[in-house]
Amino acid sequence: DEDLAVLEAGEADELPGGERPGLPVLAVVGRPNVGKSTLVNRILGRREAVVQDTPGVTRDRVSYPAEWAGRRFSLVDTGGWEVDVAGIDARVAEQAEVAVEMSDAVMFVVDATTGPTDTDERVVRMLRRSGKPVILVANKVDSPMQEADAATLWALGLGEPYPVSALHGRGSGDVLDAAMKVLPEVSAVAAPMPEGGPRRVALLGRPNVGKSSLLNSLAKAERVVVHETAGTTRDPVDEIVELGGKPWWFVDTAGIRRRVHQTSGADFYASLRTQAALEKAEVAVVLVDASVPLTEQDTRVIQQVIDSGRALVIAYNKWDLMDEDRRPFLEREIELDLVQIQWAPRINISAKTGWHTNRLVRALETALDSWDTRIPTGRLNAFLGELTAAHPHPVRGGKQPRILFATQASNRPPRFVIFATGFIEAGYRRFIENRLRENFGFEGSPIEISVRVRE
Ligand code: GDP
Ligand code: GDP
């Protein structure tokens, strides 16, 4: 089967679907080198520590799905994002503040072997102001003899210090138990999305792609609705703009309005902001600059959207600067770099002149319709039955898993569960995904397929 051969040759990348909205968020903060990354790895149960030795290497994620004692939560990892520069001390509290703002509870890590520093005190003041529950981790307590070191941290006034050795695992269970006690069941920061009201849109993209210009252009062309929408509480950072005769809720626009200065930790703030906006949004518009080649920062934002499971529209902005010579290169970039998201509608716009910005609404509606889609179980199984009869799973090691039954477990985004007699390989899942898309549309929405094996 040609189709399948092509798919299997491609990378066996994971299907979309990252953290679920509504999971409580636990942030790990503290000075550089106190052991945050080591602790995060310990909590995530990663075998190989990815403790960063190379300064300036940034991670591509800010949060990870985690689990303890049967409870699931998101773990925000601020380690590895720091860049060692002069004045880092002042920036530690600042960086931590963003993470704290976005979390339900905080693990504050202090190096018990050196004791609290001025920077630690500064973080403590910020933590107090935040009003968030704080678990004080006295790290690097590798042996019982060092527990006296931990006791000196009572002086920080954050309550009991938990002696931990992130490196060896000592005390990590107790500190996680303590964190679970203060972590709410339902997140206040990543609250489940309210039903009804205007559809929520996040305008995303790297600095200077034109987010603020687009927002201004949309708000000017139409009108900014200032009244509170009935039954909704919205943050002052959000704006409601009427487009195509309907109100649309643009989330987390404060970060767009405010000029974000380029600093060493800018990537970290940008990723956290993106994440915060995604958590509140149903659909994301990722702006890219059509006049220059796609950058790593662009693809990182797109990846964050895919991981979040939100609907996606790609807007090629600054089309007025498009040089005809660049056109063929752009086409190739779209084919190569955006192959993973060929399902996302693309619009070409100029935020500056307002050209084609009226096409945004159509693209948003298409993406959201796909995101909302529910396929009745009967139709789904009729489709899969025909598909698997014509293209059965390839035989592997003398075995051939059979698909028994499938159901759509949820929508927003559509999530499918397939029951099969054996492991379904990534290439075949991708094949099913492509055929589902061909048959049912899903333009603008990620879809997720998981497999349950039944003997
Ligand atoms: P981060 O900058 O806060 O993320 O700190 P890292 O996790 O990168 O750790 C900084 C250094 O401290 C590394 O060399 C770790 O191996 C070491 N370290 C982390 N936790 C412990 C611990 O519990 N005991 C000891 N002895 N060293 C640790
Ligand atoms: P943001 O950082 O993503 O909010 O980007 P801004 O909206 O502040 O835009 C950054 C710069 O790009 C400003 O100088 C804008 O005037 C310019 N810009 C934005 N959109 C366009 C466009 O469509 N065409 C052109 N030529 N310039 C644009």
C-alpha cells in the first residue's frame, strides 16, 4: 500500500494532545543551581537527568504533565531557562513571579547547604505578596546529618522546610505529599473553559510579527465592545471585539499591548505568556512574518498550540512586504516546515493596511466548527470498518492487530479511542488520522487518536 509506505517512512511523531485544561499547576522556583531541574526530573520520574550544563540553552517547554499519588497536575519548570548574566539576582524574583502568577501552588527550592541568600529573601517577599500556597524545599540534604541545615530555613518564615535530596530522592515523597495537600483539585489559573459566551481567541506569534497591529486594525475596523458580556467574568487583560457582526473574545491581550522588551529571559516570558493565553483560548491565530523565513521561535509557538489541543489558524502577515522573488521560497517553507499542520487554515494578511484581515472570521469559524465536531459512533465505525478492510494494519512479527471498535470520547478537540487486538503503530495511526481528516474535514483542529488494546 503506497499510502502506508509513505507514512511509515515519515517520522513516528507523537499525536497531538498535551496537558488537559483544568489540571492544577505546580511551579518549581528558586535561584539558579539550587536543584530545581534535578527536582523536576525526580518528580517526572525521568531516568536521565537533563540537568543543563550549557548556559543559554533554553528548553522548549515550560510545563509538563505530572502525577503523584494518583493525582494529575502540570509542573512548571523554571530551571534551564535562566541565562547567567550580570544582574541575574534581580531577575530571579522577576522570572519566578511570572511562573507563580500562573500556578496554583509553588515549590520554592532553597539550597540548604548554603542557607538563604538575599535573592532567596527577595523571592520570599514576592511569594508572600502572591498569596499562593508555598512548599519550602530544603534541597541538597543528602544525609540525616545535614538536616540541621534544613532547620535554619525556618527563618524564612514560610513554615516548615522539607529536607530533600533531589539528587538521591531522599524526602521527595514527603514533599510531594505536602504539595498535594495544598494543590487544589481544580485549578484556579487553568480553569476549565466556560461554556457559552463569545468564542475565545489567542493572538500569538513572536515579537514584532504584528499582533498588536492586527488587534488594533480589527478593533478599529469594527468596534470594541466595552460592556461585560452576560454571564462571563473576563480579565481586564482580555478584549472583546465585534467581527462580522459577532463578538469575539481576545484573551490575554495585555501582553500584546505592552511592548515586551528584549531581555535575556524573553523566550521564557514569551513561552509562558503563550501558554497562559492558550489555556484561556479555544482557537489560536499564530501570526508569522511572510516576508522573512520561518524561525525556530515561530515553530515553537506553533508546537505549543498543537500541544495545547486548541484550534489553529495561521496568518501570514506583512504580505504588503512580500517580494515576488520570495514567493517560491515561501511555498517550499510551508511544504517543509509546516507539514505537521497542513490541516490549519492559512490566510495572507497585512495588519498594517488592513488587507484581507476580514478573512480572519471565516478561518476562525471553520477551525472552531472542526474543533467542536462530534462524529456519531455508528458513522465512525462504518467508516473505519471500510477503511481497515481495504487497508489492514501491516503484519509485524507475524502478528496483525485488528481494529475492533472506535468511539469519539470527546470534542474540543476531537479525541478518538480505538479498541484493537494489538499495538497500532504510529504510521498506521497517522494513516487513520489522515483518512479521518479526508473524510470528515477537521480543518483547523488537531485530532487525537489513542488506542486501547484488548486481548
Ligand atoms: P537549577 O539551576 O536550580 O535547575 O539546579 P540543577 O538541578 O541544575 O542543579 C544544580 C547542581 O546541583 C547540579 O550539579 C546538581 O547535580 C546539584 N544538585 C541538585 N540537587 C542536589 C541534591 O539534592 N544534592 C546534591 N548534593 N546536589 C544536588
Ligand atoms: P507585535 O510585537 O507582534 O505586537 O508586533 P507589532 O504589531 O508591534 O508590529 C511590529 C512592527 O511591524 C511595527 O513596526 C508594525 O508597524 C509592523 N507591522 C505589523 N504588521 C505589518 C504589516 O502587515 N505590514 C508591514 N509592512 N508592517 C507591519
